[in-house]
Amino acid sequence: MDVMPPRTADVAGLEVRRSLPQRSRRTVGPWCFVDHFGPTAPDDGYRMTVGPHPHIGLSTVTWILEGEAVHTDSVGSEQTIRPGQLNLMTAGHGIAHAEETPVGREGRLHGVQFWVAQPEATRHGAGAFEHHGELPEVGTGVLRATVLVGSLFDATSPARADSPMVGADLRIGAGLVELPLDPAFEHAVVPLDGAIRVGGTAVARDALVHLPPGPSSVELESTDAGRALLVGGEPFEAPVLMWWNFVARTRDEIDRATADWNAGSDRFGAVASGLARIPAPATPWGG
């Protein structure tokens, strides 16, 4: 069991704690990105204003814990997301979207955004979007879990999954519980709140606890009301190259996506947003 601390990043003026990727751990199953943002203070005036930007080769999975956000994309979607709801956007060969706080909305914003790397079978396909207003909840003892993607206990999420995988929001009451795991999967647990022990080890908020394939369960313990994320899946089929908003296999793929976006290619489509379009920066290798 490896425990890796998060790093912080700034996304559109909002500090996030980034648990994945890590220098020594780029993926957990197909999951390649976990950002925990907020909660913002209710009176600080923060508004999410992430203008149109592109993606390739991944699915974004957005899970709001407090507040609201509006997603608008180039396949014609405009969707408000609230706590308990899931947005899943699949990029394939190319998609673009914007994210912002709804007009007139005040108060705290708190949530998680995940990226899932697409396998070879789907990563060159068309972009798509889906919204799920309700997700299955399951649990045992002091544990209640919302199944975001894949299956846990006897419940399966309706959300798209291009690879064998699982994602869940875990709420742990005071006490100890055994969380079932698929032995074929590698997993990670990321505490979001509360004093949580994983396999007997105290883990700080937003640290990533990596569990290799093999175990059929892991022991979770909380001394109060704790909350954590579970992500996992079969070890991914190939190393991925991540840069800016792109997930690919080679530098050439990222160079082409960068050039296409900055040239206004119809590859990514148009986003019906009043926010400014975000240009792709130059790649570090000078492509």
C-alpha cells in the first residue's frame, strides 16, 4: 500500500488538491486525474468561469458536493449539475466545453473532477455527453456509497464505462468497515474529509492510497463522519501521455490537437458560451 500526498494547482482562480496523476503513479486503472476543489467561502464572491477548451482521449467525470455549475459543450449540451448528480463527457477524437457558475447563483462551491483515459477501442470515436440525475446508493454497517461509475456491492451505475472500472463516493460513519474490492483491479482511496484510516494507516486529506491488484477487500475506519473517494480498474492497457487538456499516446497526437484547436479547426466544434476561448499553450517539447 503506497500513500502519496497531493499537490496543489490553480484552475481558473480556484485552488485544487490534485491527488492524481503522481510522479510515480500516472494512472489507477483508467483513472488518470483526480482534482478536489473547494469548498469556497460563501462570501468570497468566487464564480467558476472556465471558458471553452478542448479535450481528446478522455472522459471527464464531474461530481458536485456543494453548489451548482453549468456545463456547455460542442455536441450541443447545456446542463446544470447539482449535488448527487453526475456529468460525464467523452472526448474521443475531440470535444470542447465550458464550465461556469449559473447566473445569480451564490454560495459555496465544492466538488471533484476526474479524468478517465479512453482505451484504443474508443479514443478515436465521436464526442458524447451524458447526465445522470440519480445514482445507486449501497452500503453496509457504517458505510454508505454512491456508485459513480462501474459496480460496487450489488449496484451498477448507469454511467458510461469504456474499460472495466469503478468509482464511488464513500461516506463512513464512526467505526470500522470492510470495503469489498475486485481482486483483478488496482484501486486508490482518497480521503476528502474526516479522520480516516485505510488498512490501519491514518491518511491525510487528499492523499492517494494505492492498492495493487490482489486483495478482495480493504479495511476503512473513521473516528467521526468521514468521506473518501474510491477509484479503480484493470491496470490500463498502455502508458498514457497527458499534457494540458489532452490524453494521448504520443507527442505527435498532442501536437496535432494543439495546432487544430489554436487554428479553430472544426475537429472540436463550437461551444455556445459567452466566456473567452482558452488557447492551448506551447508544448514543452516545442512541437
